[in-house]
Amino acid sequence: MSDCCATDGLMRLEAALATLIDGVKPVSAIETVSLEESLGRVLAEHIVSPINVPSHDNSAMDGYALILKDLQNHDTLPLAGQSLAGHPFSGEIPAGHCIRIMTGASIPKGADVVIMQEQTETTDQGIHFLQKPEKIGNNIRKAGEDIPEGSQVFTPGRKVRPQDIGLLASLGIANVTVYQKAKVAVFSTGDELKLPGEPLGQGDIYDSNRFVIKAMLKKLDVEIIDLGKIPDDKEALRKAFLKADQEADAVISSGGVSVGDADYTKDILDELGETGFWKLAIKPGKPFAFGQLPNSVFFGLPGNPVSATVTFQKLAAPALRHMMNQQPVEKVELTLSTQTQLKKRPGRRDFQRGRLVYSESGELQVMSTGHQGSGVLSTMSHSDCYIVLAEEDGDKQAGDLVKVQLFDELLQ
């Protein structure tokens, strides 16, 4: 793969993402799952409402249902019965009478208005109405007012959320058709990596990248194939890539993609498929690799933990969502003033880690969470947003306006 989209030797984020999307084939297999199993899955069908919601005209208030014209000459009406949720009034409302009704209960046949109980008094002659409604239909929720029968509720590509499950349940839908989960293999390489809980030797570090990547993959709701830690051995690494390619739709590793890296990743990828090693015009996350293996696609993330996290979120995650047929996730972007000075050299787009704060006057602002080095993972944990500084931007002073992107579901 060539760097044909590169500018001044660095590939812009938009060009890299377009290349990824173009190179990733969406899964086509579908399956039917129960409503309770559908959380986080991607719909593969149009959901059309089989019923009206609400299914019948019902009261929006506790009060009294009546015929509005009956109040033209009278302000007190005798009570003829009641309508409760699940126990509607039987028959048609008698002329010149009212029906006690509770919120959600069916509107009695013939009634055209509901008056809330706070606007009434109970007397020996019946219900005395202190105020008269101005129009027919007051406090009545019409059948199909929320969702008409036959209307489209969801389209394919929607990732099912908890509130969506509630809505589908309200339609009486017990099963939905979804795309099968993408299978993603992930592994770490390096003799210096140790698992949490193991003692560190001289020069060792804990393997954090695989854990944060797996956590974000869980948020994406893919099937994770964890191949663990692979030693710095060419044959062991080749076996890992072959196994991953045979079992997964996508393969993710971190480290070994920088210019001058003295490991076996590039050689093995060149043997197995076609892979491009990019220099991205973003910070953190300059080195990145993407390619085609015989049966899967490969994402090579930088080794520094913040760089790996940012490139996964900004590049690998959108490509994986495309693989799963999920509709693109819109970025929530704000323009806010910064409480802190921001250091920046022109050249690359900078995703500095920040936190939303309020000024003493109540104005929503943003502040840096500290040192922005690509190895300082603590800044990610203390942040809830990126402060996005454009390629041409330099330093920003406290009080300057900056673009802010809120963390999406992967980092929340």
C-alpha cells in the first residue's frame, strides 16, 4: 500500500480514515436473537411498528372524562363510572355525565376531553368543574400519537441501546435480526512486557496496551480473540499472525510500526499480505500500519499507550464499526475557552487530553489534564474530552477559544 494520500510526508487523519473504510469489508452474515440478547448488537433489518403506540386514546391526567359540549350550560355533572388502566369504562359515556379516569386509562367512547382533578370539586350533585377547557382533546393522548402503526422505527445499522430495547418491547417485538459479531484478534509483542500481578525485572514494563484495547473492543461488542503476549521470536510471531488471520476478521497489535523498529513485524506482514506503514499527521499517534492479510485486515497501533489508545479510537474503531455495518458515530464537538495554556508546535493535529470545568461565573470551559506525552496514560484517565488543535495551530493562551471533542462511548 502506498502513501498516496500523504501531505508533506504525513497522512492526514481524514485520508487515513477514508483508506481504512475503503479497505474494510463489512460482515454479511446475520442471525436472529432475542430482545434481551440484542443489547449492543447492530440491527440488520428495518423495524416497522406493528401497532399504534399508544394503542388506544388514553388520559394524560388523573381527572374526569366528559363531552365538552355538556359543560356549555352546566358546570356540575353527575358521575357515571370510572376508567382505570387495564379496566376501561364499558360502553359509551352517557350524555350529561362524566367518568372518573386515571392516567393511562382508556378514554370512554364518546368522551372528547379530560379535566384534571385539581380543577374540580366533589359535591352532592356530582363533580363541579372550576375551569372549562378551551378545546376538544385537552389531556387526551391519541392512539398512535407516539408511534403510528406501520411507521419505521429503526433502520439497519443501528446499535441497540438500553432505551431501544424498551421501545422494541413496547411494540411487542420479541426477536430482532442482527449482524453477526466481527471477530477481532489482539496480541502484544515484546520480551519486556509483563502481565499485571507479575514482578517486574530490570527493563520490564507492564502490558497496558492490550488491556485498554480489549476494553474498548468490549465497548464495540465484538468477539475478542486474545492471543496474549508473543515473545520477540520470529517464528512465534509468524504463528500468531497465521492463527489470528485464520480465526479473525481483524487483527490488532501495538508496537513495531515505527520507522527503524528492530523487530519482525514488518517482515512477516510483507510475507503474508500487503501492509502500508504510515506516518500520520496527528499527535499522539504518528506511526500506524494498516493492511490486508489473506483472510483479515490488520491494524498496527503505536507502542506508546496514549498513542495506541488515540489511534484505536480515531482510526481502528470507525473501521471496525464499518465492518459491523454500524452507522457512523457522530462526534460531539464544542467551542470553549481554555483555562490553561496549551503548548503546540504547528505541523500535526494535536489531540490533547482535557477535562470540562466551570468558571466561577458558571461558564463551561476546558482545561488540560497535564503533561501531554504519549506515554502518560494517566492523562487519559483524568480526562473526559480531547482539546483538538489544528495542524497549523501554535500555542494557545488561557482564555483562547479551542475546539473540544467529548469522549465517545469507548472512553466513557
